Amino acid sequence: MSKEEAIEVEGTVIKALSNAKFSVGIQNGHIIIAYPAGKMRKFSIKILPGDKVTVALSPYDLGKGRITFRHKG
């Protein structure tokens, strides 16, 4: 059996929550809970409210995701 592919969407960080989690509003209007990916933690990439990010969603639970990229600007 192979793993399901992650769904990549873009969104904006709305607010920072506890335990390095973030509330992210995605393009279709939904709000999800996301956490930074391991490489973002390893290289200490800071995420602030208002940042545009790319989120990988699991096809099993569309309410939670992993922040994989922070866009510049």
C-alpha cells in the first residue's frame, strides 16, 4: 500500500496558537490548524501572523495541516 499524496494549498497565517501551532485561513475560506514542518523548525524559520504560507493537508483530515513553505514579502 502506498501513502496518499498530500494536498498543497496556499493560505495566510491568522494567529499564532500555543505549542508552535498556527491558525491558517486558506483560499476557499476555511480555517485550519497547522504546524511547521521539521526543516522549518530545524533552520529556525519564523512564522508571524499575516505571512503567506504553503500548507500540506492530509486527505484523511482536512482540518489539520503542515506548513511547508513561507513566502517572502
